[in-house]
Amino acid sequence: MNILVNGKLRMISLKHIESFRLDERAKTILREKVKQTEISVKKLSELTDGAISYGYMNKIVYGQIDVISGEKLMCLLDILNIDLEEIFDSSVAYVSSR
């Protein structure tokens, strides 16, 4: 993935991204995709095999989460069959553990 870090465009591996900031566009796309699938929030949570609790999933679906871990987001995108690029319009937040 290409990402802007400290004013420079760099290619980084998704495994180095600890969290993502969900802007309103990303939240809307996630909410609409869940609505289209007609999967309940509870069932969606169960499909993550414990990676995302029901309460946290509920907050994601209803747009109450602004920052989400890379692991949780990738799990949700996989279940919903969404590409990462589909929900972000160059608004990815890079958080380094350095």
C-alpha cells in the first residue's frame, strides 16, 4: 500500500499498520455493506471467531468507532468481502510502534 508518511509517499506492508482512522466515508461504506448483506450485528461478530466482540462490532456498524486496529479491520473487510482501497480515499492513518 502506498501511504504518505512524514510528507513522503512510501510503500509499506499492511502488517506495519497498527490502526486505521475511519472517516465518515469509510464508516458509511461499512454500514451500507452490512445492510446489504442482511447479516445481524451479532452474527457478524460471531463470524469473526472472537476477534471482534458484539459490543465493539455494534459500535463499528453504527459509526461510533473512529480508530480501529488493523487486525480487526482486516477481519471485518474479509467477512464483508471489501477491499481496503474501497473504503479509504487516501485517509489512512499510520501509527508506528517505533
